[in-house]
Amino acid sequence: MTDTTVNPQSLPAGLVLAPQLPEILRPVKIRRGFIGLLRGHPTVAIGGALLLTLVLIAVFAPYLGTVDPTALAPAKRTRAPSIDFWFGTDVLGRDIYSRVMFGARVSLTVGLSVAIFASSIGLAIGIVSGFIRWADGILMRFMDGLMSIPPILLAIALMALTRGSVGNVILAITIAEIPRVSRLVRSVVLSLREQPYVDAAVACGTRTPMIILRHILPNTLAPMLVQATYICASAMITEAILSFIGAGTPPTIPSWGNIMAEGRALWQVKPYIVFFPAAFLSVTVLAVNLLGDGLRDALDPRMAKSL
Amino acid sequence: MALLEVENLQTHFRTPSGINRAVDGVSFHVNEGETLAIVGESGCGKSVTSMSLMRLVPEPPGKIAGAIRFAGRDLLQLSDREMRAIRGNEISMIFQEPMTSLNPVLTVGRQIRETLMIHQGLDKQAAEAHAIEMLTLVGIPEPKRRVREYPHQLSGGMRQRVMIAVALACNPKLLIADEPTTALDVTIQAQILKLMLGLKRRVGAAIILITHDLGVVAEIAERVMVMYAGRKVEEAPVAELFRSPRHPYTQGLLGAVPKLGSSLAGTATRLAEIPGQVPDLRKPIIGCVFAGRCALATDLCRQYAPGLEEKGPRHIAACHYAAKGAVAA
Amino acid sequence: MSPPLLQVNDLKKHFPINKGLFGQQTEWVYAVDGVSFEIARGETLSLVGESGCGKSTVGRAILRLFEITAGQVILDGQRIDDAHPSTMRQMRRRMQVVFQDPFSSLNPRMRVRDILAEPIRNFGLAKSAEDLEVRVTTLMDTVRLPREALNRRPHEFSGGQRQRIGIARALAAEPELIVCDEAVSALDVSVKAQIVNLLQDLQQKFGLALLFISHDLAIVEHMTHRVAVMYLGKIVEVAPRREIFAAPRHPYTKALLSAVPLPEPGAQRNPIILGGDVPSPIHPPNGCRFHTRCPFVFDRCRIDEPELRSTGNGQWVACHLETLPQV
């Protein structure tokens, strides 16, 4: 630039200058890092932070002042919350605090695994039916059939066929979740196929597999990620329900559903047995849903932020 | 007498990446029965100006400052309730996309009727009769049948006519038309422009026409105001502006539009380009807003923003170097 | 005389619409219904008409973005509408496309470098990684974008700059024909001029043929050599620029031209204002498709469909008025 400062004294006579205008809004401080995220997308930040805390609890459960969650102590049955037993003890005298902390492992494992498996399989099915016309008819009618059964019933039925184990719970819930995901992916794929950049890629001689890999797949990831969080939340609830009715995680493994099931009979006299696992389940589901809502707004600029 | 007087209008928006000074210090007036065109490219603030006049800018994240005096009252000082009584009644608006501004689940007749019943206190029968009258006025065939139809049953041109009927139902003093023909095909645009010209004579409302189409401006405006980057850069009567534009931006804009018939006159030459891009309004601009794209710009322009000054008869422009007085075209 | 670069013979594209619960009742949208034209090397043919006239469908049919219903598309003497996919891929290199919307025509997740490299890799045009880099940077120079922009993603650019990227992508394949589907319609006036000038320069430099699809007649006049006017899936008039703009013969062309508002206040003009709206392409009118809006309609127009007839000077008109004895 050849900018040289023009001396105010040397301004030509009769020069008309624009009036000085006031600033009518406070200046915006552009923040980066966590504070910036918190201001821009508070739900992502809060949901993410809560979820991270719960993951840390699950990972470091043995080091959080817990005792063996399966250790029986008949002498200390149904104690109310106190300094020794933060959340009290259950009918078999097991420490509820320790059981709840370890229970986070089951919930999160089930939630995350189902989210990952169901979205990957759903993604594959959705892409196939979005691109192959004859497969679309068959796959989608099959998915319609699966969808007509409530997912929880489907999961119960599947659990009835197998032995109760965390792996089987994950499998059952995954199967129950697949139809919804593949429907979503299919609709996203169909709308992406109409995008001019996909037409341009066809005109550029790009082969169909590359079009899927380069132009379709990366653009389905954002809606997939959002959907995955909702699947995660719903899987955690389904797991708790299955355990609660005794069709899920075996009673030897502490899970929030199991703890609640065991405390059910005593709900009126010893509500804390049910209360603590229920509270943790609610907070976890809330955290995941907040994260999902936040991601949806953050990843989809067209969607006006409503908060 | 000025019906509308806008003084130092500023409309700013708070965004995560800074304050967007969408409109920054715009002053103008509209006389009764007059048609003023506000011209400029996307992002120049012309639509935000019109939304500010109607106070339809969401606050926050937006904020409006300055004064908007309409028939003796400052609209910015009115309560929301008082403002609602003015919107659609004394000032009404036509938008670019009729499909999104008409309610899809109400019949056309009901939409006109409701404005009349709310603002003019007519009863249902009187409003219905007036609605049919309005549809006749805007040239809709078979108005008695059309009042019972829904917007999706009408074509684009018909919907735009309905929008105009809704806007004119309460006999407004000021009509703001924001890109009223942009979404329409040329032959339909010609119908709507003819309709607007005819209505202008019959209804007598003042019109603020917001558009980027200089052809439409030449067709119906009396006075033109050119906006760039949230500022007013030039204003003149329409013939004067097209004959001798003073601001380099206006000159560039006029040179960039090919004219129909130019290949026959042998005047088809390379189009004039305005190099570069519109400045980022989230960063404060020192000096003239157009300096970055202007061939005449000097250090003076880059440091001192020019004010609007008289360059010819009723002709003002904000440029340090634009010629004054009568210019031989 | 060498054969034309592109020849389109009686092209038809009908889209099905399924009605009823099980999709049994099928109606058809007669989007393009018998269109023929040619484009010579280095020539610009503009396809004009109002929305829904089928002009974009013609462009997409030529690019074979879908299978056509009937007719032939011949590129340099070779039929491409029924070409085998492997042959087709090689033919695709020779014709490229620039779309209207600069925002949705670029994949938001790709860097400019990868967007431009895609056609070069697909058609194996680069001999080495260095050659690819040279080609990509040359393309940026050609469309007058800074080279450092190669590492950025589309959302960091303005509309005009994105359209330049779209043009660079089309040029990357070294095509002979570019279909510009409303390529400047979404741009602002000053940016539009930049892109129009760029397209003209590129045409000169590379001897490109352009199929310029647009509804903006002033831009068309500025750019084109010949014009084809479409109405409801048919061409009603084809003529060199001079004939179309000085002496349009079809009543629709006349109405279209006279409807354009001129940027000259007080200009004397008597627009022919057409009544009514364009009929639906699902139930196009019998006889001449324009007869429902034509100011000069007579009995024959309602029954008999007019053929395109030469009136000399390369002008072809589909109107019964042309067959009447001249008064």
C-alpha cells in the first residue's frame, strides 16, 4: 500500500466529511476455547461437560472412594445415606454409591456401543437404498415392518431368545434402532443426490463409488452425529428398562436399571435406593440430548438458533 | 411535505464474530404520493432499512438507532402496540416471495378480510365485499371465486397480486415493496409493473421500492437512492441519476448492466466491471466505504469518509472527487 | 463444412408423477417435448425462456444427468444418449457444466484444490503430482483467483468467487462445450459483469462452445451468437442474435423482449403484455402451445401444432402466422 497519512491541516477547503456516528451496540469480544464455545453453543458445552464427567466417573469408578459394588453386608442392610454410605445401602447391604458409580459403566457402554453400531449399520443400509433403486423397495419395506413393532418390545423379544449379558443387550437394542437410522440416512442421501455439486461430479466423470465416498458420505456425517446422540440416549433408557424388568443386564453386574429394580419393592419406605440411580440416568440422558440438540444447531447453520 | 423522514438510521446486529453495521447513518425522506427507489446489491442494507422502518428487526440481536418520523411521529419511540396499529394499516409491505408471506392455510379472502377487520373495524360482510373489490382492483379474474381459494392454488403472478391486494386493503399512506418482481418471470413482471404503475395513480400511496434491478427502477421510480455497504452514496431524481451518475459506484453499477438492443446499435462492448468485493461490515471502515474498489480513490478517501454534498439539481452524492454542477453526458 | 460440435435431435424428456396410494395412476410432465438444435465449435447458443419452459432440463439431458425419453444427443458425430458408461465417461470430459447457485454447486467439505483436482484425476489428465499442481494453479490464474485460496473451503468465498471456482472446475477437464445453466443469474450486478467478461475471455482463449441457459435477455444479447427461445418444452424460434433482437418473428419472442424493463427512464416502449400464466406442462394445450396467451391467435392455432420453419438468414420460427400470405 502506498498509504501516507494526509495531514488534517492540509485538507482541501470545503471538503465535506461524513458525520461521526455513535456505536449503538457494545463491542463483541470474540472468545475462543471453552468460553467461546459456551457463549456460541451453550448446549454443546454444558452437555459435553456433563457427559465427559460421567465418562470419567465410569472410567475411574474404582478410585472414587468406592468399595466392591457386589460385596454383601447383611448387617448393614437398607441404611439411609450417611457419611459412611453416601447414597445408603440396599436390601443386601451393598453400597449404593459404589453400585451407581460402577453402573455408569454399563449405561455408557450400552449407549455408546449401540450409537456406534446402529449408526454404522444404518448408514450402510441407508446409502444402499438411497442409491440402488431395486434394493430400496425391499429394504425399506423390511424396515417398515421392523418399525411397526415398538423398539422396546422388539428388544424384549430378542432378549428372551438369548442369555442376559451386556453384549446381548447391545445387540438387541442395536437391531431395534436400525430401522429409524437407515430411514434418516436414506432421506439425507436422497436430498444430497439432488445437490448441484453431485451433478457436477457426475459431469466430471466421477464414478458412483467415489461420489458416495467423497460427496455423499462426508455430508451425511453431521446429521448422523446428531442422530447418534439421540440413539445413545434412547439406548441407555432401553437398557435401564430391560434391566428393570429383569430382561437385560444380569443381576450380578451393577447397572442403574438393576439397582432400581431391586429397590422397587422398598420405594415407599426407602426411596433413596431408587432415587440415586434414577437421578444419574436422567442426568446422563439429559447431557446426551443437550449435546445432540447443540450439535444440531451448531452443524446446521440454516436452522435458526432458538434459545 | 415529507410523509416519512429518516434521520441517521443505524441498524446494527450483534453476531458472534463482531458487530454487523448493516445500516450505518442513512437519512432520506419520502414525500406523499412519491415513489422512491432504494437500489443496491445484496448486503448493501436496503432490505434491512425497510425492515427497520417497519420495526421488524429482531432486537436483540439487532438494534435500531436514529429517528424515523412518519406523519409527525417518531416510529422508534412508539410502543409495540402502537406500532402494530401502524403496520399493515398506515404502512404496509410487499415481499419478494409471496408464497412465504401469505398464510398457506387461510383462504385469500380471509387474509384480506382479517387486515380489514383488525385495522378498520369492518364487520365480516363489509370486509368480504371490500376483499372482492380489492381483488378486482389488482386485476384478478373471477374475484368472487378466488376469495375462497388458498395461496397454493394460485400461480406466482396471481399470488403477487394477492399480496398487493392485502397490502393496499387498508389504504396505506406508505407502501414498502421489497423486490416485488424479482421472483417473477419477465412476462409476469411486466404485468405486475403495469399494475403497480396503474395503482400508483389511482391509490396515491407513497412507495418505497427496494430493488437491485435498474430496469424496474427506471420504469416506476421518481427518485432514486443508491446504497452501498450500509451507507447512502447517492440520491437524485431518476432521469438525472441515469443521465449523469456522480458517484463512481453508481457509474460502475450502470456500466455493468448490459442494455437490450445494444448489439444492434453497435454499442455492445465489454461490460464495465467493479473490481473486488463488498467490504466486511463487521469490521469498522475508516474512510470512504467504496475506496477499496474505486479507481479514483486516493489517500484522502482512505482516511476521511466523504459526506453527502450537493452535486447537481436535487442531486447529492458522497464522494470527494465526483464532479459538481451540470455535467455534459 | 465440419459437423457441428453438438447436435440435438427431437429430444424429449417426460418425468412421471405417481398419483394414488400405490403409484398406479401415472401422469407425465412433458418438460421437454421435441427439441432440436446444433451448436458449432466456439459458438454460444443461448436457450432462453421463462421458468418451467424446460430449458434447464435440456441442459441436464445433454450432460446425461438422467436418461432421456426419446431423441438423440450427438457430440462430435458420436451418439452419447445411449453410449455405454465407459464410453460415456470419456465423452464427459468434452462437455462440462456451470450451475446457477454458487452455494450448492460446490461440495462444502472439500478444499478448492480437491474440487479442481477431481476432474483432472478422473480423466487422467495429469502425468504426475507436479503436473497436477501446475494445472490446478494455472486454473486459479485463469479464473483470476489468488493461488493461496486453493487450501480454503467454499464457505470462505463470496458468491462471485465461488462461481469462479465452479468455472475453474469446468475448465479443468479441458472441455469443448460448457453448459452454463443460469450461471450468472444468482449474482449481483457488478459481480455478474465480472463473470460475464470472464466467460467471454475464456471462450476466446480456449475456443469453447457455450450452451448459455438464461432468462436474462440483456445478458444473453451481450454474450450470444445465436438464440433459441423455448416455451412449454418446445423451441418456438431460433435465430442469430441480430435477427432475434432486431426482428423477432414469433409472438412469444416479441412479448418476451418487450417485457424487459429498460434501464432508461422515460424510454418510449410499448410492451406487449401477455395475459394469464404459462399453462401446466402436465396438460400442455393442444395445437400451438402458446395459443392460450397469444395476441394473434386464430382457429388453426388451437388445432394444429406449427413446425419450425426457416424464414431465411438462419432464422427458424414455429408459428402459423408465417404461413399466411404476407399482406
